[in-house]
Amino acid sequence: MRQGREFVLFAIGGVIGLVVSAGSIQLMVSLLDMNPYLAWLFAFLLAATATWWWNRRHTFAARSSGRSLLGEWVHWIVLMSFGALVNYGVFTLCLKLFPSWYRWPSLAVAAGSVVAAGVNFLSARLMLFRRSKTVV
């Protein structure tokens, strides 16, 4: 039962990450005239940080990484990079298939995020937040 709850909370965190990622990439491309591929990198770091915060506070609140905050964040970024590679592949494919999406890269980010969500949940659950917290 707890794993189902964790998945739902992780999905909520994913929606938060998607909003941060899609919103920031759209702003960077539209307002700063940034290349969407470069903007994707910054958007990933912002979204990954937001999802790390959400997941450590809510999704995996009963679990421990056994790391310092900085160590946990770095480990999170590294783990989420696997999903980010999937996300980036789908993002790039969408921009190639739909050139009009260069002006709306948030659509490509959303497509990539949906595909990468499963990879991200499994890596977070099985590799970072794998131990239950002990009550002292």
C-alpha cells in the first residue's frame, strides 16, 4: 500500500517538476531568445531541484538516503540524469519531428517528462530512498 502512495506522491512531484521545467524553458526561449537545447539544461536543474525537495519532504518522508542535504541533492541530480537522458531524447525527437515546437518547447518537455517518469521513480525509490527511517 505504501508503494502506491509513494507513486501517487511522486507523480504529484512530477507534475510540479513539469510545471517548473516547461515554464522555465518557455520563459527562457520566449523572453531571452535562448536556444531550446541550452534552455532545457537549465530547466532540468531547476525542475530536478524542485522535485528533490518535494520528494524528500513528502513522497519519501518515511525513508532516508543516509546522506547530508548536499550529498542527497547531488545523488538525486545524478539519478535523475538517467531519466533526463530519456527526457532529452524524446525532447530532441519532438523538436526534429515538429519544427514548430521550437517556439513552444514546453510541449516537447512535457512529452519527454511523461516517458521519463517511470525511470525516475524506480531510480529514486530503489537507489536513493531505499531504507526506512528508524524512529529514535
